[in-house]
Amino acid sequence: MGYFLAVANRKGGVGKSTISVILAHAFAVWGDKRVLLIDLDAQSNSSLSLMGNAQWIEAQKSSRNIAAYIEDRMYGQNPIGDYVLRSVGDIEKDNGEPTAIDLLPGSLQFEDMQDELISHYSRHNTPFRQAKSRCAEHFRRALNFAAPLADLIILDCAPGISNATQAALRLADQVIVPFRPDSVSEFAVDKISMIIEAKDPEALVATPHNERRYRCLANYVRAGGQDQVFIETIAADHPTLTTQLPMSGDLANAFFWSPERQTLEEKYGAAVQPMNGLYRELSAYIPI
């Protein structure tokens, strides 16, 4: 059964989709694993990075996306595999073979779908809180059907804490929390850590770092300045990966889909080194 890895933060602009795609590439190439990325963000950035604009538009027209899957599960038992696109991406292994990366694409309709699901469970005067809980459970069950499809299932979560994100956090075996080294991120990490662990501040503080279900990851790190101060402050209160991803033009450019397959070195350039460090460090936590 697959290992669920969620990438989440309440704060936007911290690189969740970038990290999700990096991890998909790294575990598929260096780990030789079958990877499934599920795009839970209506912006669909990780989907666009893995399949390009034209294929993403076609996935919307053919209803092979996360919104269509969740909606159809309200009325039937359509298998999740019917909505998954196989062997996506513009990366190849060093021997020229394509990587085993599959994708359940995102959809601009996903936010509307979540509202529709709330309405579905609010029938017959069901209290809103109860309907919301049922909605989150609907998402959790639906996502859990992906377990047999891959060695690693990456859940790319939207900013904030939607029903889908709540379900992903409950389902995940491990959560990666990317953050920018700034004061706002300190508050965002504090908030999402309590949601992940389902604990109040006092109980969370009493939980040793190595017993927590999440790891923080510093992203967009600049040389010098105050960045290391913010990182050390967060690391004092939360389990934080040693690897740091730099503010990098090579990393930013690698996020754009290419019509021709490339090796990781060709696609990521100088950024392949911190990417490899992240893969090696996470491999110690992910038993696949």
C-alpha cells in the first residue's frame, strides 16, 4: 500500500506545489518509485508543471481531474484510477526511460465542488458542523482509494485549511510544511502544526519533535541576512529538515513544463544539489 505524503501550509506563496513536484521527480528517478501526485489546489500549479497547459485543458474537458472524481463519488463508486493520468511529466531517467509519475490533475472547479459537497451533506436540516465533518470524511475516504496505485502518494494541498486539506492532513503518514523565512511563517507553522497533531499548544510543546507527524522545510532561502534567524526560531519549536532550498533561478525555471523530456540535471541545473539533499534526508523518514 502506498505511503501518503501531504505538502501543506495555511500560508500561500511558500512553494507547496514546487516542493510537491520536486519530490515526485526525486522519488521517481533516484528512488525508482511509482509516484502519484494528487493536486488538491484549484490553481493547479503542480498539474501544469507536470503536464503543460494543453494537456491540462484536455483533462478538464474529459473530466479526468480531482473535482470530477470527488463529484462522481457522491453518486457512485467510480474507481479513482479512471481519473488518473499515467506517466506524466517531462523528466526521464538517465537511461532514457520515462519516469513512473502519475497525476490526478487539479481543477478550477474544485472549490465549487467543495461547496457542493457541503450542500449535499447539509440536506434534511443537518447541522453545518456535522455536514462539514461528513464532507471532510468523504474526501478522506475518496483519497484513501489511491493507496494501491503507487508507492508514494503526494497530496499537494491548497493554502488555508479547506475540507480537502483537512482530509489530506488526517490521511497523511507524514506532512511537509514548506515555509519562507519570515515572521508571518512563524505564525502559520504554529497554526498548522496544531491541526496536523490535533493538539492544543501545551500538548504540542510536550510532544517530542521526533514523535510528530510533520517536518518543516525552509524554502526561498537567501544567503546572509535574517533568513537563518527565522529558520532557527522555527526549528526551536518544530521538527525542521536540515536541507534548505535556496532562492534560485534554476529552481524557478524548472517548474515550467517542457515538451521534450530531460534528465534531472538538465531540468534543474545547479538546483539539483539541494534537491538531492532533500531527497536523501526525507528518505530516512519515509519507509518505502
